[in-house]
Amino acid sequence: MKVVIVQHRLMHYREKLFEELRRECNYRGIEIHLVHGQATRRESIKKDEGSLPWAHKVINRFIEVGSKDIIWQPMPEIIRDADLIIIMQENRIISNYLLLLSRLWSRRKVAYWGHGRNFQSVAPSGFREQWKLFLLRHVDWWYAYTNMTVNILKEAGYNLNRITCLNNAIDTKGLKSDLASWEDSELDRERVKLKLPQNALIGVFCGSLYPEKKLDLLVNSADWVREHNANFHMIVIGDGPSMLYLSEASKTRPWIHLVGVKQGREKAKYFRLGHLMLNPGAVGLHIVDAFCSGLVMVTTRNASHGPEIAYLRDGINGVYSGDTAQEYGSTVLNLIENPERVASMSAAALLDCETYTLDNMVDRFADGIESALK
């Protein structure tokens, strides 16, 4: 049996998933192909693309309409005899509509992989979201990110017997290995390089830098914490459209350390230095980074979170805070000054990391592919 997975671009953190999924499916007698294009002009700022030597890379075409990008992704010949095509649930990829229409005359099945709805939509009842709601019912199978997506599909009336909940994850084995690889002496040298005192209390932000991350709240609440505890420092890992804002903020705040995009072992180094994971805005897969590192995630309830927010258990493995600088700052301050509470929540986060693993995601994905093919 032949399965084609289509991504409009390949993210670097998905490389291991596709390698392992291809290996597992091959063991089960299923041939996996990956088709991907490249980032849009606006997405390329995030510097988060990956590559795989066996993937089929195509050249996308883009049209910028205001703040939106419309994407046409050409399909290579390999899709012609596919038994199952898995596409991302995105309205803007107009080439997907032809694949959906092909269900009318083709024997091959078409499945969605996605969130269920746009969690960052400014008009959740608007036309685009209603269109997405309509289309989600017109596929043969669903690969849902988390149980939050499953609930959306259930409310929309989609057949629960045709849903696979993947529990979206990262390569936790690799991250754990990277975390363990750093010697204390190496971390001490990094502290000296960043001018971090030995008793520094460090909050880590990791992710793409864009407005939905509430970076103004991050900086303002960090100011509040710093006013009440001079040992507080913040490390920011990532890049994106809002980097200029953070660069300006750091000029007058030497305790904010911008280290740019980091991957693998280099990223793990900063997690080892940190005490908390600070992300007042949209939370996505980095919550698994936090769990794996034993860092307590601090966020807000009303941010435009991805479906991975379903993993956060308030007061157990992470914390929801209020949405003002004082509320968020006081939550952070209370945690860093209460190491016993942080240690308890860190232990719970590490335990949950064993649930949200890449191995488990691969097994669920392969099981779901087998079920869809049957």
C-alpha cells in the first residue's frame, strides 16, 4: 500500500517524525512518501525549515493577499497511484481542493492532519472558519493533533471511528540526550559568557517571535519580576518578525539575553540553565520541550494557544496566569521564590514527558494509517 503525506513546507522538528514513521510503516508493508515545498516569504523569517534526502521537493507558488498567503503546491507523479493522501487542514493551500474533489472519482482516500480549527483566528465565527468547519467533514480520515482537536471534530459531527489522536510530540529522546550531554563546567562557562551570576533565577522563552506570542507582556512582566528580584534574568531563544521589538528592549535591559534560533544540543544548553519556561502567548509544541527539560511552563488562559495546550494541567505540570504584567510577573516571582513547589511541578512535567513522546506519536500515526487503508 502506498501513502503520500503532503506538507507545504518541511519543518526541521518534523524530520525525525517522518524518518521514524517511514521506517515503522515499511515494517508494516506500507510505503510512505513525503511531498513538501518551501516557506512563504513571511514564513522564511522564522528559519525553521528542514530537509530529507528521500522527500519529493516541489516549488510552491505564492500570492500575498494582505496579511494572508495563498499557496499553490504542484503534485508530483507519485500521487497518481497512492492509496491514501494525507494533507494539512489549511484553507490557504488551494491545491488541496483538487485533492478533496478527486474523492468523487478516485478510489484513493484523502485524510486531514490538523488542528480542527484555526486557534489564532480573529474571527472564529467568520467565513473562513465556517468554510474550514464544512470541509473537515469531507475527508476519509482524520489525524488529530490532540484530544482538543478530537473534541472539535466530535462537535462537528465527524465519525469518531475515523479519527486518530496523534498527541503531537517532538523527538524527546534526542532532547533528553542533548540535555544530559552538557557538563556543569560547560554550563558555568556559558554563564560567564552571558554574564549570568551563579545565583541567577532564569526564565526561558523558546519559540518564533511574532505578535501572538505576547512579547510585550513578556517584557513588561519581566520588568516587574526584575524590580522585585534583582537576580532575575531571561533568555530568549528564537527569531521572527518581532525580533526588532525584543532587540530594542534588550538594549536597556542587559538581563535579557537574545541568543537567536537554536536547535539540538545548543538549544538544550539554555534549557539546562533555566528555571521556568515563560510563554504568555500562544503555546504549541514547546510545551513538550518544557516537560522534557523539567521546566514549569507559565502562560495565560486567553492566548491563541495551539491544541498542545491540552497537555497543561494547571498547578500540576504548569501554570496559567492572569493577563497583566503584574499578574504574570507575580506568578513568575512566586514560583522562582518557592523552589519546593517548582520541584514538585517539575517532577510532574518530567513524568508527562513520558506520555508525549515521538515514539508514541509514530505508533499512533502508523496505526491510524493502517486503519484508514482498511
